[in-house]
Amino acid sequence: MIDGVKPRPFCALIGRQGSCDTSKFKIMAEPVKAWLQQRGPARRRTFIKEAAKRPMVTPEELTSTAQRFNTVMMTSWKIWFGLMSVCLLQSRVMSQKVQLEPLNSTALRDSDVQFTATIQGDWEVTNWGVGGIQVLTIVNSTDNIIPSADRFSARFCFDTSRSCVEFTIHNVTRADAGEVVCSVQGHQPATAQLYVQESGTVSIPGGNVTVMQGGEVELECVTTAWFPAPTVSWTQNGQVVNSSLYNTTSTPDGDSFNSTSTVRLTASRSARVECLASLSTLTAPQSSSVYIQIVPKPPDWTVLIAVVVSFGSCGLLVFLILGIMICYKHRKEKKQNYQDEMRRVRTHSQLSVIDTPEQVRGRVNESYEPENQRNDTINWTESGYRKHRHMTFV
């Protein structure tokens, strides 16, 4: 009995009757026995109970099962050996790894840029390539650093270690842009990417501007020979102008870009307006500035003119009315005087007709004076007519 469970004969399990020779199954049973011992008493009891409940199997089925078991075991060993080989190979590769930093670098033209390579393990020769061209070689055993040009240099990061190498490109040009490769003999090469930017010129054509207060002024900023196209912005008296007030367009010109930015501002006061062009590698943006001079608006005479015209019109109308009234009154008086005079003349004529013929004949006109005599005394009638002395003949 095993753990209180009475096992059935092995021959009974496979359906054989009579004598039961189990020697030939001893070798096959040993692995199962070892497995059961490792799994513990509870596992053994469960396995035996489940085995007692199984139906009888034939030797052919048992042989097939054993073959499948062997196949699984062989496959497991192959997988295990494969994994171990991969781990060993990976550990060897890790021991020979080359790490390059930074993997992406952006530099301004004519500046310096540096890359650092960390080499794990022993090495003999290291080569550096820029833009597909080998530019520098380092020999570890002799500490020789052989550059192809003065623009390229290298040094060890530490005097006591050769696991770190610092590579420098001086006066970077646009032609240096691209891949930077560090190749160590016996190691996998490491690659980084270099980007080169170039700044151009900034100008505001036309110079300073004079505008009337409250008027609108339009300014244009031109950037030339930049790579890539710069970021253009505006400031007014040091304050950033809202991006909705200006528009910027860029056009390619060979291997660089030209940009034009136009801004519209309302001139409320004198101001300094500045156009700024920047790149990510520029420590400070390039700029161009102009001054907006404000001219005060002339006074608005419209209201004053309207008031003067209104009062002038009223005064003119009053004078016109007064003139008409005076003329009318004068004309009326003159007409009345004329009528009175005509009445007086008519009355005098009537009185002259009533006189007798004797009086008419030979009457001497006492007021008559000869032409050759001058009398300083002049007699006037009441009507204002001068008296003349004359004779009236009928």
C-alpha cells in the first residue's frame, strides 16, 4: 500500500491475466516514480486514485504513450539548450555593446558639436564617420588619434579608462548633416543623427514710419537665407504682438528659405516695433526694428464752422429784414413827400388861375435878378424852391 491506497497489479491495468512479469516495465516506471516522489504524498494519492479509475489499456497504447513522453522530453531539452545559447550570446553581445550619445543632435552652422561613445569591453581600433565619410581613427594600444582634417578631434573622457571617447566636430557645416557613426573593431557600430541649422538676415524695408494718430500702419519684415525657415514674431514697445495681427509666408530658395511677415498696427502712440527671427539653436533671436512717429491730428473745425455759419446766416437774415424795412419806410416817406409837393403845386396852380387879368398883365416879378448882377441873398419859398423875379405875360 502507498499512503493507504492499495494499488492494482500493473498487469491488471494493461488487461493481462495470469502471471505478470513487470521487469520490462521497470525502466519505464522509474521516471514516473521519481516524479511522484517529487510531487508529494497528496499528489501520489490523487494520481493512484485516478489511475485506479481509468479503463484497461493495451501494451500498444502504453508503448505509444511512452514514445510521446520521450518526444516531449527531447523537445523540452532542445528548447532549454536553445534558450541557454541565446542567453549566452546575448550576454556576450552586451559585453561588447557601444553606446553613442546623443542619438539626435542639432547644431548651428560654424558652431561645435560633440558625441560621446561608451564602449563595454576591450577594443583596439575605433573609427568615426560623418556624412558617410571616415574622418577620424583611434588606436587604443598606442593612444594615437588620427583625424582626416583639423575640424575633427577626439579625446578620452578619463585618463585612467579607455571605455569613454569624446568626438568633436568643429565649425559645423551643412555638409556635415546626416549620420555620425562610431565603429569599434569587434563591436556593432553605433549611429547618431546630426542636424545643422543656418541663420540668415532680418530687415524691415522702409525704415522709420510717420503716421497720423489713430491711423493704421503696415510693416513688412524680410528674412533671407535661413535653414530651416525661421519662426518670425513681432513686438511693440517690448510687448508681444498677437499672432492674429500678422501673417508669415516662407519660400524655398535653393538650399535655404526666405520668409516675409506683414503686420498691421493701429498707431495710437509713438512706438518701437521689432521683428524677431529665431531657430532652436539660436541663444537669442535676430531682430530688426523701426520707430513709428505719431503726428497729432489737426483740430476738427467742423462743429465750429457749423456754428459760425448758423449764426452768420441768422445775422444775415436779420440784417436783410432790417434793410427791407428801412427801404420800405424810406420809400413810403419819399412817396408821401412827393404827393405833398404835387398837392402844393396843384394848389398853387389853381390859385394862379383865379388871379384877374389886370393883375396878370404887367405884374413885376420882384424876385428876378439880372444875370450880370449877383445877389448873395437868396430867398427861398416855404416849399424849398428858389424865388425868381420875372414877368408874366398873358
